[in-house]
Amino acid sequence: MKVTNYRELIAWQKSVDLVVAVYQATKVFPPDEIYGLTSQVRRAAVSVPSNISEGQGRGTPNEFIRGLRLAHGSLQESETQLVIAQRLAYLAAREAEGLLDQTAEVGRIINGLIKSIR
């Protein structure tokens, strides 16, 4: 599989969509969470496409896989924080479910990409 630019990757595209959705959802978090959960879930979400692009940009299959694994870890961190936000009633169940569905989709795509590179 030859990728000349990370922006061609569906994993990167879908993870950027997730970042946008997370930013929109966290706009309504309580102001006292701006340096807490709001910041953490946003940073974790941003790490997903960032690690994908960095890994792809390093130019070797092993480095790309390493970036994808880091991205997957950040994705799981995001999922955990979204569950916490739902339990704290910062997110409605339906909104959290939609975000978690997006994280699951990105996770499947990243796993498939890792398998295709091996």
C-alpha cells in the first residue's frame, strides 16, 4: 500500500471529523472544566489524526505502524473521557453514543490499516 500523503487516509479523515465533533460537543461543558475534562478530551482527540500524520510522514512502515498504535491509544483515551463526560451528565446519552460510534469506527479503520501495512 503506497500512500503519498496522510490526507488520503480514511483513518486520518474520519479522525479529523471526530475532533470537530468532540470540539462541538465540549463547547457546553461547564466552565470550571475548561482546564480539566474539556481540555483532556480535546487533546486526546487531536492526538489521533496528529499521530497518524506523523507516523505516515516518517516514511517507514514500522514508524507508520508505531504512529497508528499511538493514535489508537489516544482514541481509547478519548473514549474513556467521553464515557466520563456522559456519566457526569456533561453529554446527553444520545450525543455520547454518537461520539462513541465515531471512535469505534476510527478504531476499526486504524486496526485495518495496521494489518494492511504488515
